[in-house]
Amino acid sequence: MKTLIRRAWDALFLSKAPYAEMREESNPPLRGLSIVIIVAVAVALVGLVGTALEWATTPKLSDIQRIVLEGIQKMEGFRELEENPEFRERFLRWYETGWRVFPHLFGAPNIVRAALRIVLLPLSLTFTWLLYGLVAHLFARLLGGTGTLGQMLGCTALGVAPQLLNLATFLPYVAIGGVVGTWTLLCRYVALKTCHRLTWGRALAATLLPYAALAVVVSSFACLGSAATALIFGGGTSQ
């Protein structure tokens, strides 16, 4: 395990050595899966601790909700509207609903959701790793790559290394932005270049083409969905 952690850490800094080591492994996919699971579980556990600390130091939402409501009710125009019983009942109903939904959408600490990530994050990263590795391997071979699929999966597993940046969420209120996605792209570029021994231009193309393919697939489904919706509702209108 120490070797796998060391490789993930070195891969985070775009060192070619861990990718070359993964390429020469006897069973690269298994070693790659181990790295993905270790990183994902570590990040999820640290995130759970950070969420718990944030929850413990955050004022109760019920208190904030009450203070905000009192402030709204003191507004001159609102007091006039509240004289209408129907408006008052409707406003309070929507106000309660909003406070049950919006705080969690905008980052309120949720321990249950953080705990579920211990299971969901490994599954998500594993699926993404396998899908990207397969598609990128096909493009790399078309561009003259020499690596095998097993070697490719072993090397691209190190693409999860930027997830280690999320260990900073151990500190309450710390959030890591889009840097993880950009860094992952760089790691995948090094993985492809090292595994398939491609020139930098071909490695870059093989790295980006899976994203382009995904965009085409999503756009195609969106167009089909729009066409189907128009056909259904358009047909119903014409009748």
C-alpha cells in the first residue's frame, strides 16, 4: 500500500516515474483499481471529518431561519402584506420549504451526504477511470500508440491523484474548485504519453478526444430528446 500511495503522490506532481512503473507492472489494472479505491476512500473519510467539524461550528439553521424571518416581518411593506391571511399562510409555507431545500444546495454541512461519499466516491471514480481509460486507449491506438489496454488502465488510474488536493477539506469551510479537473487532465496527458509512447501532440490529442466524444454523445441525446418532445407535443397540438 505504501508503494501505491507514493506513486499517487508522485503522479500528483506530474513525475513520469510512477506512470512508467505502472506500465511495467505485471497486473496494471488491479494495481490501478487499488490506487483509485485508496484515494477515493481517503478523500471521502477526510471530507466526512471536515464536514463534521464544519457542522459543529456552524450556527443552527433554525436560529438563522428565525432571525431572517423576524427581519423580513419588520419590513414596512411586508407588514402590510401580512395583513392578508392568505398571503401570510402562503409565504410561511414557501419560506419553510425554501429553508429545507436551499441551504443544502448552497453548501450547508450535511453529515449524511458526506458519509455516503465513502461508498459513492469510489464507485464514481472507478466508473470514470474505466470509461476514460477505454475510450482514450482506442484513440491512442488510432494515433499510433503502443501500449496495451491493461497498461493504459494502470497508468490512467494515476489520474485520480489530483483528488488528493481534496484532503484540504479536512479544514472546515475549505473548498477546492476547478483546479482538480484541470490537474486531472494534465495527469491523464502524462499517462497517455508515457503508456503509449506518443509524441506530445498525439498524446494531447488522445487526451482531449474522449472529452470531445462525450460532448458529441451528450449533444446527440439532447437533440434527440428535443426532437422527441417536439414531436410528442407538436403531434398532440395538431390533433
